[in-house]
Amino acid sequence: MNRFRHTGLLALASFLALHGTAQATCAATDARIELSAHHIAVGVGYVWGRGTLYDGTHAYPFTIRGGGMLSVGGMALSGQGCVRNLARLQDFNGTYWSVGGTATIHHGTAGLVMENGRGVDINLVAHTRGAFLSGQIARLSFRLKGSR
């Protein structure tokens, strides 16, 4: 039984490490985001930050709040990503569930794949600073500034 658990954890860690170094490739129809955030955790973590959604020639500022499980440490991150399936601007707002991994000692990378209840997907690749380790599932709230 322990062998299967260790093999599963090793496979998860390998996936997360490789995913964190991948580059987000946006299609011509995708919106883009840039964001910066902070994350602190001891088992359960808290994330807060801000960013900008770029849709064509328009730029929309947004905020991020949320948390996740199975992480420890503290880090600052800044990154870019692709937003897919954004039919209406209002669909960007909401709660996103994410799966991702981060391994940072001084500098590192993070990869997050997120989806909200309206089918909007975000694939984010970020650079990190701090001391942080996670293989986490998180719930993040994205809210365009000026919207309810």
C-alpha cells in the first residue's frame, strides 16, 4: 500500500514540476491576463493580489482572493496567462478552482490551471520569489474592479 502511495505522490510531484516550467500558449481568440499576488500557507493558505485582463485592445483591472490546501511557506508571484471560453466579459468574474504546483526557494516557477462555473479557463505561468512548496487544490475568486 505504501508503495502505491509513494508512486502516486512521485507522479503528482513530477507533473507539477513539469507543468510549472511550461509556457502558456494563447490562441488569437484568447484573452490574456497579467497578475501579481502573494501567497502564505501552513497546510492551508491564503492568496491575494491584482491583475489586468486584456481582451482585444481593452484592459480591465481585477482582484484575486482565495486560498488552497497542501502548501507551506510564503511567496510573491507574477505571471501571465491565457483566458479561454470568455464569451462575455461578466463571465470572467467568479470562483475558479485550480490545480497547480510550486517549488520555490528564493526564485522558482508556478503553473496553475483554473476553471470557473461558467466554463472560463485560465492557464497561468508565473515566476515566484520566496520559500514555498505546494501541490495544491485552490479556490480563487476573480473580480473585475467596478463589478458586483
